[in-house]
Amino acid sequence: MIIPPALPQKKLRLVIHGRVQGVFFRNSMRLQAQKLGISGWVRNRSDGSVEAVVHGNSAAVDSIVRWAHRGPELAHVERVEIELDDGGYNNFEVVG
């Protein structure tokens, strides 16, 4: 049996600014992450932004980052801050 090489992994922390609370951003992101096989979490922050940690293969993480720049239909994303993360997660959940 030939085992294919593991895809490169990427771990990022995102902070999404704009009209991103009260527009189903967290649940929509959870559903998108599950479709892409991404682990991590998403939560609202007290400053009105949404924070997420996303871990998975590079292509999937790049895809959810592109999604985060637009969000669900009712969201209005102004900017997304991105930095590296080093945690490890088994699934994707809404926290806080």
C-alpha cells in the first residue's frame, strides 16, 4: 500500500472586523470549516470583532481565510488581521 504524503498544514489566528456580530458569522464559519475539514474555534470579542483559530491543510485554510474576508450574506467585513498560531484542535466549534 502506498501512503500519499501529508498535505502541508497551516495554523492561523484571524480577527475579523466590521459588521460581523449578530449576522450568523460564527455558525456560518463553523459550517464552512466543517465542510473544509478544518479544526479550531470561533468566538465573538467584546470589541465587536470575531476571532477564530483555523488549522488544517494549507489549501483548506486559504479557502476559509478567503471566506472570512466576505463572511455570510448579512456581514460586512472591513478587514481581517491574520497571524500564525501554534495550538492543536480536533474539531471546529463556536466558543464563548
